[in-house]
Amino acid sequence: MIESVNVTKKFGDLTALNDLSLKINKNEIFGIVGPNGAGKTTFIRIVCGILSPTSGTVYIDNIDIRKDDADLKRRIGYLPEEPNLYMRPTAYELVKYFADLYGVSKDLFEERAEELFRLVGLYDRRNSKVESFSKGMRQKLAFVRALIHDPEILIFDEPTMGLDPATSKSIRDFILEYSKDKTVVVCTHYMEEADYLCDRIGVLNNGKLVTSGTPGELKTLIKKENIFEIEVENPEKVIKNLKDIKIIKFKGDKIIVSCSYKELGELLKSSEGIIGIHSKIPTLEDVFIELTK
Ligand SMILES: Nc1ncnc2c1ncn2[C@@H]1O[C@H](COP(=O)(O)OP(=O)(O)OP(=O)(O)O)[C@@H](O)[C@H]1O
Ligand SMILES: [Mg+2]
């Protein structure tokens, strides 16, 4: 659905994107993660047609974005990193203004505005002025503004930045609920968010795609050793049988070790008093730090 082909973007001497090629499939939620300054927002702004690449291009549904196709732009809903909202109008008036810009008919507007305001939980406040809204309410309003014309490609730049855990969760659930049958690109610094939302994730660093894959695939990338947490009744007895198994640390009645599955099997046969064994799986945060250090 979205294909970036050798996209380079330079700002003077600075190369923000360096020969970036990637494909985002129809109806998937694709996450972009990477350190500050990695080029995430630059990429997103190129996809939305706000910035032009220095070289290379992006195809959306096989249409070259360099064509500056107004119909194509109408198929995109963009939530910017810092949504600049007009403060004076009411939430309803603001959304109506953008619906008019997109040529949404009056009936369709009323129907969609009600649906979206209800979905984000702002329906009762739709007639309040934007200036009276809290940060979280403004972010929710920015979603309504971005989606009022029923776009099929949704591009969200850090949708939950600076929001409290409950508001962030309601926004994530909204994205999941709303994104069925849509293609979604989401930039985030929150690894649990990427894990929770995304079908696939691309890791950007210094304007380059370091790797991409499902959250599960990325986690196996850095699984160099098997780490197990062994719950024991009597640590003394088990320690005697550890032999070559490397102890990482003791945590109360648990021993964290690094070993192969074979060594673990032998330990199980030879030791009494093992109550449980848990395999420790790396988190996406571990992956992020490993790949972008
Ligand atoms: N309009 C601009 N003029 C000059 N340099 C820019 C411009 N926009 C971005 N850059 C530079 O391009 C690089 C990538 O910036 P970008 O905003 O894409 O990063 P990001 O990955 O979105 O970072 P963050 O996580 O902080 O939002 C940075 O070095 C930034 O300073
Ligand atoms: Mg950014």
C-alpha cells in the first residue's frame, strides 16, 4: 500500500533519511520506532506530501506522491507530532471547518462527527471551546479532525506523547478499534505501545532502516542466550547441581540462570525442589536499545 523507494532527504548538509526503502502492506498497522532525530517525522511528512524527498520517492497504492494528487491526499488522515489546533472555535466548529475543506457533505459530516466524538469520549464536550480543553482532550480532538473525511490510510506521529496512562490506553484502544480495514503508520517512543498495536515494526536509526519485522521476530533477533528464572524450595540443593550453568543473579527464592535447553533438562532430572521454571523473553525495549546503540 505504501512503498518507499530509496528515499533520501537532506536538510542542507544533514541527511535526515538515507536511501530508505520499505513496504507497508494494506490493512496492517506498521510501527516506526527509533531515537530522537532518527528521521521518523521526516518520513511521515514525506508520505503525507508535506515534504518532498531530495531523491527517491514514495508510492501510495502505486501512485507516485510526486504527482501531488489531491484525491490521494484526501485518502490520508494525518495526526501530526504537535497538532496545532485553532483555539477560538468550539470542538464541533473546528471539525466542521476541516470537513468543509475536505468537501464532506453535511449529512455525512453530522453522522461521522457524532460517531468520532463518541468514540474518543468528547461527545458531551463538543460544544466547548478548544481553548478550554486539556492536553489529552486536544489530542483526542486532533484525532477527530484527522479522521473526519473517512481516510483509509492513517498516519499517527506519536499519538500518546505526554498523556496519562488511562488516556493513552483509551487512545490505543481507539486506534485498534478504528483501524480495522485501514492501513496505519504509527511513530512511537513507547515500546509497549508498538508491541500492543503493531503488526510489524521498522526500526529507524540515523535515517536508515535498521531492521523490520513483527514484534515477535524482532524479539528473537536479540535472543542470543536462553535466560531462565528457576523457582526453588531450597536454593542450596539446586545450586550444587548447577555445574556449568551460569548464575546471573538470586532473587529471593528464584535463581536467574543462563544455559541451553539441554543443560536445563539435566538440571531438572538431577535436582529436587524446583517448583517452577520461566523463560525470560526479551522485551521490545531490549531490542530497541540493542539495535540503536
Ligand atoms: N525542517 C527541518 N530543517 C532542518 N532540519 C530538519 C528539519 N526537520 C527535521 N530536521 C532534522 O532531520 C533529522 C530527523 O528529524 P525528525 O524530526 O524526522 O526525527 P524524529 O525521528 O521524528 O525525532 P523525534 O523522535 O525527536 O520526533 C533531525 O536531525 C532534525 O534536526
Ligand atoms: Mg518526530
